[in-house]
Amino acid sequence: MKALPLKAKVLMSLKSIDLRTACFLIAGLPELGLIGKDEIAKLVGVTPVNRDSGLMRGKRMIAGGRKPVRDALYIAALPTIRFDPAMKAVFEPLKAV
């Protein structure tokens, strides 16, 4: 087996990111490592989008972006939220919002 690329090693150092998820993220986000985290979040579609017009203030929601990448991140996050006490403590207050 060949040595893993640096991007895959860095991604796999995160909890619940295995080789398959790392490869999926690298394939789905070729910009990974070349642009900042804010731009990556916008590309994936996890930043809230304003729905404002004039005086109307709409609900903020995530929309657009690369849905397959967003789905892969969601599936990878589920076991971490369930079994890691630190991540669960971060997630629980967000769930109530």
C-alpha cells in the first residue's frame, strides 16, 4: 500500500474521519487546503444564509453548497456526538436552538 497523502493524514487525525471519509472529502473538495476555512464552509454549505429583504428579517438557514460533502460530514459527526463527552457537551446546547 502506498503512503497516504498529507491531506488524508491530516483529515484522519480528526475524530471519526476514516480513510473512506477522508478520500471522499478530498475528492469532493479539491480546494481543501488552498483556501480558508470560511470559504470552505461556504462551499460545503454549512454557513447560515441571510434571508433578508428591506425591513423583513428572514430565518437564517444553511442552503446550497455541496450536499454530498455536507452529508458525509454529518454521517461522520454522528458517532462523535454520541460517544465523545466533550463533543456531546458542545452539541447539546446547539440542538436546543
